[in-house]
Amino acid sequence: MNCALKLISKSMQINLSFIEKDLHAVGISQSMNGIENHLTKWVQAFAAYVEAEDTHIRLLIDGSLVLDSEIQVLPDILFFLTQIQENVMDKVSETMNVIYEEVEGGILIPRVRNHIIKELISLSVTFSDYSDLVEVLTICHDETKCNEKFIENTSDESVWLKTWIMENSVT
Amino acid sequence: MPGFLDDIYELEHPIDVMYLMHKVYMKHSESVENLSRSTQNGGDFELLTIQLTEWLDHIYYHTDTEDLYMTGPLKDKELHDGRMPLKENVIEHDIIRDSGKIASDSIVNINTISPISYFSIKDVLSMEEKNHEILMTKVNAVEAELEKMLGDSKLDDTFRRHLYNQIVALKVAEYDHFENEEAFVLPMIKDQMTKLQQLECVEKLLFDEKSENSSWIYDFIETNLNQREADLLISLKEEINKNVG
């Protein structure tokens, strides 16, 4: 079993590659509204990821984040983590802006599709940078409890998140 | 105007060779993009380096030669939306060169610059720390700590995904440029250049007189076309040989 944080992260990566594939099907089996909808759900999953991250940061839960540098860098690392988290959301906004500004009448021409894919890849790279950092700065002491808290309970959010993870768990 | 993947049946004007060249270049960039994507899961990095270098050699020669012999002699003409095609063309060439340099620098510096630099830690920390000396001390400390925590494997992944991102950006810049050039610059060439002037320009685009192997561009283009399109190129070469001294 993987903890919720890892499951959400994996699905977020996979979902971005699905969106990229879907872009090639716009006008055939997909619409631009569908793409926007996927991105909105991705943001929703990201919010869940950030919430899960907060409860996994090593120092915050048990003080086990030991840094052996002579200089105290932890506050800087945490500040950096917050900023890179904001960068992820900036990348989402940039992707949405390309969609709003360049797609006309729901018709996706190859040039605009390229621009959207470029933004999606940039988003994916930024998110991977972020999630790699999160991975080394976090720890999960009890995966069962973690999953119960975020994806295995009956709240609307958890039910939605669990369904979304299942839909985005295979490449 | 044919799309980049469409078959080309004739070259009405010598400068229409650009359709063949653009088609081959786009096919090559897509192949490099796919290779780069595959290197994120263990693909052939050496082959990627070779193909990326080949792509950049071609695109740099192509843009430099266009600036000198193709758009250089032309007179710019304002479009209905206020844009100036030749000015835009030069700007697009610079964007391609800059994007190409970013990708090639990544490859060249693979053993000397740590992938941690992709995190732009200095930019982020400078938002809080204004004293340069303290800032650099903090940046070095954070970089060192994160390098240690992430480890070689994750840092290698970081490098590969950022390179992929750079390659996609280059391909998109190239695509936009080719499309604009075909739509706005080629008609100006046909208006302003005689057939002989076009042939002279095409000769420069296809043959690198400064190289020991002057036909390296021509050979690459011809090899990557289907037979009918290659025949069009061969006929054009014969016409160049006949008319350009």
C-alpha cells in the first residue's frame, strides 16, 4: 500500500499525460470544455495533495527532519517549498490563459494545441520538481490511517478523490 | 499552403523548397521530442544528444542563412493587424536560437552544472533575502542540502525532464516560425525576388559553401523526403546548377 500523498502525486502526473492525449482528440471525441474540466479537477486534486503534504512534513509531525548542515537551512527549505507550490498554481493559470486567449470557438488548431501542450509539460515538470521535494521532506508513519484520512472515508471529498485516483492510476 | 505533414506535389517557385525543408525539419524535431520523452524512462540518451545536435546545426544554419540571403534583401510590408512580417521573422529566429542554446547548454554542461540549478533556488530566496552575500550563503546551503536529500537518481530525473521541457519549447517555437514564414514571408519573396534571385537564395539554403561537405543540408533533406518529393528537390538542384554561377 502507498500512502495517500504518493497515490495522489502519481495520479496527478498520469492525469496530465491523459490531458495531453485528450488534446489530440479535441474535435473528434473530446471538447475544449472537457479539457478545462480535467484541469479544474487536477487543481482540486492538487489542493488535496497540499493538505496531505502538510500532515507529512517530517519536522512538523515528529521533528525527525534532521539537517546536518552547519547553517540552519530548514526555514529556507520550507520557504522554498511554499514558493514552488505557488509556482505549480502559476503554471496552471498559464495553461488556462493559453486556453482562454488562443482557442477560438472551441476549435483547436495545431499551433494552439502545441502551445497548450507546452504549458502542460511545463506544469508537469514543475509539479514533479515539487513532488520530488515533498517526497524527501515527508514521511508516512501509518499508511492505513493516512489513507483513511484522505481517501478511504465516506466524506464527499474522499469519495471524489478516490474515484479520481482510480481513474488516473494506469498509464 | 501545404501543412507540415502533407505530401508536396510541385514547386511552383524555387523558394517553395522551403515547404520541403520545413517538412523534414519538423519531422526531425518531432523525432527528437519523442526521444527526449523516452529518455525519461531510460531511453537512449546518447542518440538524443546526437539528434539534438544535428537538429540545432540545421536550424542555426537555416535561420542565419535566411537572415542574410532571404529576408535581408526584402522590403518589409505592414500587415492589416500592424505586424511587420520581416521584423517578426528576425525576432522568431532569435527565439529559436535562444531556445536552442538553452537545450544545448544543458547537454554541454551535463557534467559541470548540477540539475539542482533547475530549481532556481536563488530566484526564490532573493524574494526574502536582499543582502547578496547572505543570499548566496543561503542559496549554497539550500542547494547542497537538497542535492544530498534528492540524491543522484532524482537529480538525473530532474535533468531529463527539464531537457524535455526545453526541447518541446524549441519545437513549438520552430513550428510557429515555419508557419508564419510560409504564410507571410514566402509570398513577399515571390513578389519581390526574380526566379534567378530565388534560385541564388535557395542555393545558399541548401548548400553550405563554407563547409568541407557543402551538401550536408541538401543530403539531409533529400534523404528524409519520399521519392516524389526527392525528385522535386533533384530537379531544383539541376536548375540551380544550370542557372547559378
